[in-house]
Amino acid sequence: MQRLIWILWPSFVVAGAAEAAFFTLVDPQELYLFGEAVHYSRLATYSVGFFAFWAVCAASSALTCFLQDAGASGKG
């Protein structure tokens, strides 16, 4: 359980900061996905963006925990 908290909490904080920085510079109504304009509401775009940032940051934190364990046990 502690390892899950080590992964999810820092990634949540960084995802919030990344989303704030990204959407400060980019208007959600001007985004294009595969050449088509995004027709979702601003709130939906913010939500999807946050969860996408959170997933990327969680993957980064999980990889860090994995590599830290491999290095501590002498496998890496």
C-alpha cells in the first residue's frame, strides 16, 4: 500500500501542475486531435488532460520505484 502511495501522490501533484501550465498556454477549444477539432466541453477536455498527465506521471513514478528496487537488490 505504501508503494502505491509513493507512486500516486507525487504523480497527482505533478499532474496538477502540468495541467495548470499546459492549459494556461493552450485553449481547450482550439485543440485538434488527428486533424479534427476537439468538440468536447472545456471541463471534459480539462478532465481528460488531467488524467492523461496523471497516467504519464504515474508511469514515471512507477518506473522510478521499479529501478530503485532493482538497484537495491543488486539486480541492476
